[in-house]
Amino acid sequence: MSRLKITVLNAGLGMALVLGLSACNRDANADASANGPGAAAQASEPAGPIYARVVSVEPVREAASAPRQECHDEVVTRRAPVKDEHQIAGTAIGAVAGGLLGNQIGGGKGRTLATVAGAVGGGYAGHEIQERRQETNTVSSTVRKCTTVQGGGGDKIVAYDVRYEYKGVTRSIRMDHDPGDRVEVQEGVSVVSDAR
């Protein structure tokens, strides 16, 4: 083929392309003027917020805490165990002391009588003194006391798993509240806010 033919063919193809594009532009302008001014701009940008339909909302629950034990130390005072239940040591010591004192009094049979009386009186006094001391003798000890405390009352909702559909595609998101029946989306992908 000659160069002239190739040049003519190229020029013809270029002309056909230019005419086809201008016809498309005329059709687009005709549609825009038929729908009113700014209709072409409205076709590319939505007029307001975009909403997606909520398919399901599932509450996310946090289980209440399990029962736990709370413990504390408590000082307990109780009567000390008695080693000499019959107060024999007090009676004996009192009798000896009373007898020695009674022996210091008088002479002869009076001294003997005073010694016996002192021993009996001292024995009784020693018994009573030891008994009172044993009653007031206490021992303190630390005891650990534990009680079972129940956890919080029931399950608690901490979030919501939301499934929504936009242009035939279903997506999921976790939200801190129940969005209702629709959610506002941005570019059809991310949730912006809720709408009831």
C-alpha cells in the first residue's frame, strides 16, 4: 500500500472518532438540559446522606463476674485454758502463807490454833484469788475469716454487632449502641452514625 492510502485511512479514522465523540457529548448535554440545570452534577453526587439497611443487630454481652471470696483478719479474744481447774496451787500457797502468819501469833495451844486458822483462811483466800485470776486471764489470737461474695447482677451488654446491606453487599461492624433499622454510610463502606 502506498503512503498516500495509509494517510487517507488514518485521516478518515480520526474524523470518524471525532464525530462519534461529539455526538455522545450532544446526547449527554441534551439529557442534562431535559432534566434541568445541574442534573449532570446531581447524577454523580448524592443530594444528602446515604443510608444502608440494617439486616441484624446482636447484643454483645459480658458475663457477670463469678463469685469470689473476700477475706479479712479478725482478732479474737477468749478465755485462756485453765491448767489448774481446782486451784490447788493457790490453795496450797495461801495455806502456807496463812499458817506462817498464824504461827507468829500467840504461844502454846493458841499458837497452834492460830497456825491452823491461818492455814485454813490462807488456803481459802489463795483458792479465791487464783480462781478470779483464771476467769480474767485471756488469750488473743488472729483468725482469718472469709465470706463468698456474689458477682454483679446478670449479664451486661457492652456492644452491638451490626450487619448492614448497601447495594447488595452485606458488611458487619461493632457499635456501642443499637443503630435501629438503618445506618448512615460514607461511600457505601464505613458507618458514619446511626439513624432511626
